[in-house]
Amino acid sequence: MSIDIKSIPSDRLQKDEVSTLFAPSSTYEKITERESIFLLGPKGSGKSMILHYLSLPVQFERYKSGQQENYDKNFFGIYVNFHKHHFDRTKEKLDKNGLPTEIWNENFTHIFNLTICDVLFRDFSKLKDYPIIEITNIEEITVCKKISQVLGYDEQNSFEHLREKIRQEINSIYR
């Protein structure tokens, strides 16, 4: 009798597979007890899996499947799959010494920040469909106004509109 064992990176798992395969440990409990954390560990140690598990889309999946007790409405992870987003189009520009140029660092940082906002507002838009976390219209408008100011945009009043503006900027960078 042989057992077929496969190793699959968490970024290739579907939301329901992440919920099924993730086994919270004492380390997980420590992570969710803190206000903010920085995950550091070797390849394959579970950093991406933890963020994937805590991401709002996976929490929504657990909520929809009747596992309301298994979501954490006070904490969520932002999971960005670098292969599915814009980073595969970002080519590093090196100077004569083989180091990343200052302009490349600035562009990458800007694209990274926009991508985090894109994912965050995608997830916030979906919150209206689930009673996990309630965001009032006033809170949504306030957040959107502040982020619009930071990004130098005309005032946006909804997560959907702000996300569309962010996506337009990301796409304009690659034209």
C-alpha cells in the first residue's frame, strides 16, 4: 500500500480548502491575540497559510458554511498572491553596481501600497454581504475620504469607487 503525498503551496488552494486544511495551534492563538504582528519564518513554515486563513475571503467562506464560531471578527489578514497580482509585471531596474535604482524602489513601493489597498477595499466591499463586521455608511465615507487624500485622488465616497480608482492607477503604471 502506498500513500500519494503532495505538497501544494497555500496560494494554489481554494478558500474552502484553506478552511478545511488549516489546523489552528497555540502559535495561531498568540497571533490573533495581538493588535498587529510581523510574521517571519523559513519557507514552508505556514506564514502564507496563516494570512490566507485570516483573510476576509476565507473568513467569509467559513461564515457561509456555518462555521461562524471559527472566524475572528476582530482580526483579519491581508493575503496578496504576488503571482496573481501586478508584481509579475514589475521588472527590477538595476544601477551600474547591480543594485535596485531609487526610482524602481519608489515605484515598487507605490505599486505594493496600491495593491494592498486594492485587496483591502475588495474585501471591505464584500463586508456588506455578511454580518461579520458592520461598517456604517459614515465609517465607509470617512475611510474613503482619508485614503483618497493620502493617495491624492478626488474625494471618493465608497469602497467600490475608491477601488476602481486604485485599479485605474495600477493599470496606468504598466501602460
